[in-house]
Amino acid sequence: MKLYNTVISGNCYKIRLLLSFLNLDYEQISVNLLHQEQKTAEFLKLNPLGQIPVLEDQGRYIHDSQAILCYLAKTYDAHQLWFPQETITMTRILEWLFFANQRIASSLSAARAFYLIKKPNIDIEHATVMSHASLAVVNQHLKTRHWLVGESATIADIACYPYIALAHQGNIELDPYPDVQAWLARFQQLPHFIELEE
Ligand SMILES: N[C@@H](CCC(=O)N[C@@H](CS)C(=O)NCC(=O)O)C(=O)O
């Protein structure tokens, strides 16, 4: 199994987290975004969208971090704990995967990209407002729960964790969100948890 990735990407970090939780061996192929390696003709054959992460497994190339999380959990988690298949539980998890891909990507992830890599064309005021709106939703949800869905960590938590944990890099303080902070601390206690740069 190969993961085309770069260390500072939160989307790639989601995949490294699940691979670690599942104790799976894989090879990391580093893709240099500054050199636009994700837009070469060769890379576009792996992902026509020209983005990382991309997972190669059993001759298949899978892109989008949320899709890769689903694929890995369904294929390699024998107990189906990370992505339970009971209809309502699965549906709730999908809600959070779409939240990560849409709301978190356009707010916390955008704010981080603005400050960390000076990514152009980001409306930082809007991204900041939307970051706090997103965090308020997550904080409210976690007031009565330990995990986003069900009684244990799932791929919903993995999909939302990186850009919330890295909020400070986008100048978003987490002080007003104590339930989010408690959830981050719980997540970091999971067996085989890894930091972004491990
Ligand atoms: N929805 C995708 C977004 C992937 C994405 O935005 N990847 C970034 C790195 S975090 C990227 O490849 N950026 C370079 C580009 O878009 O050219 C996912 O969740 O994987």
C-alpha cells in the first residue's frame, strides 16, 4: 500500500492516523506541492483532480481523504469499529465526513492555509467567522457525547480532528470551546495515536 502525501497536509494526516490505528504497513510517497508535483501528467493519472492524498492499494488509486477513510475502514477493520455499517450510525458518520469536507475545509483549513502557506484568494474574514460557527456546532454536539458518533471513536472523529487540532495555526483560538478541547485530548489518548509530524 502506498500513500501519496505531504507531511503538513491535514487531509493526508487523516489517512496516516487511520493507518496507524489499524496498524497497517504502507509506503509514503512524498508529493511536493510547492513544485506542483500534484499537477504533472503522471500524477493526474492517479488523481485527475491533481490533489493529495491518494492511496494506492491492490492496483486501485483512491483519492479524497474521506473516501480513503471509508475504503480503509471497510477493507481492513475486521471488527468494523471505525466505520460501523448499521444504517443510522453509518449515516451519522457520513454527515460528519461531509462536514469535514465542506465546512471544515472552507473555514479552519482555509484559515490555516492563509497564515501557514500564504495561500492566495482566501477571504480570511469569512473563513474566521465560519471557523467559529463550525466550532460552535461541534462544541454543542460534544456537550453530551465523548465521540462524534456512537460510543467510541470512528472515522467521523478522524475526519474532523486534524484541522480542529491545528486551529491555532489559522489564528483560531479554542478557549471558547471546552468540549472540543476535551474531545481533542481524548482523541490524543487513543492507542497508536500519532502527531502530525511523526
Ligand atoms: N477533498 C479533498 C481535498 C484535498 C486537498 O485539498 N488536498 C490539498 C492538500 S491538503 C492539495 O492537494 N492541494 C494542492 C492543489 O489543490 O493543487 C480531500 O479531503 O482529500
